[in-house]
Amino acid sequence: MEEIAAFSSADADKALKDCERMIQKSLKSPIVKFLREHLEKAGCPVQDNFFKAIKCDKFHAGGYIPGEGIVVCGNRTEMQDDVNQAITHELIHAFDDCRAANLDWTDCAHHACSEIRAGHLSGDCHFKRELLRGFINIRGHEQECIKRRVLTSLSSNPFCSGSTAKDYMESVWDVCYNDTAPFDRAP
């Protein structure tokens, strides 16, 4: 991930240490514990070293790296809630990767489905978050938000482009939006 030049070394070190502290706190949250338990039940135990604070580009709060773990961007997550949100979102990707032995992140339909699920199940698009981002819709805000965020994520996948990304998202929307595993219903 590309580093931000304006971020001084001392600021970066402090931000990463703060982020590491917030990651440890996040690991104690009920939803993170729940997702980790279900990853273990699915055969993919997640240890504390699965999570790492890094300095990264200006567009991401975190990411899931298959086979490696979850990174949280210390220079983009200044509040505990941001870290909790990033970890929850990325754990849903990890869960999808674990339960689907053939998940292919270069397949636009697979990528879109996991993004739809992560957006829906992590709370990324709750009304309060959207309001803070400057998006004000009374009706349908959650699905609009998820679609916007899915398309943003797919646009960073070199295998998915333009209208193709939207077509893939729409083709898997109903099935993936309604798949709430490992939850009984969307939290």
C-alpha cells in the first residue's frame, strides 16, 4: 500500500501504536468475539497476530489479505469505533474466504458477494455512519450505501471494470444480501 508523504515518522509511529492498542481493545468486543468463534467453528481459527496496524493509502481503513490476515490502517483510523468497524468488516471477508473453499478474489461475482455481505453485516452503512459521511437519505440509504461501497471496492480489483462491476454486483445482490451467515439475521 502506498504511504502518505505528509505523515511524519513520529506521527506515523504514534498512530500505529494507538491503532495497535485499539485493535487489542476491539478483539474484546462482542461482535469480533462472535465472528472469531465462528471462524474457528468453520475450521479457520484466528489468533491475535492475525491483526496488524499499518500505514496505508488514503482510501482504505483496512483490508483482508487471504492467507495472511487483517490490516488496519493506523493513519486512517483515529477512533475506536473506526477500528471496530474495519475489523468487523474484514472478519466477514475472512469468514467468506474460510467457508467457501473455492473463493476466488479475482472473480468479480465472488468479490462483489463478499463486499455486499461485509457492507450489510458489519454496519458500515448504518444511518449514523452515512450521515457523518455526508450522505443523507431517509429511505433506502443502507442498500444505496452498500452498492456504492461495493462498486468502489470492485473498481480497485483489476479484474473488474466499469459497467462489468455493476453487472456482477447486481447479478449476486439478492442471494448475497440475504445471506447473513454466521448471524441468524443482519445485526
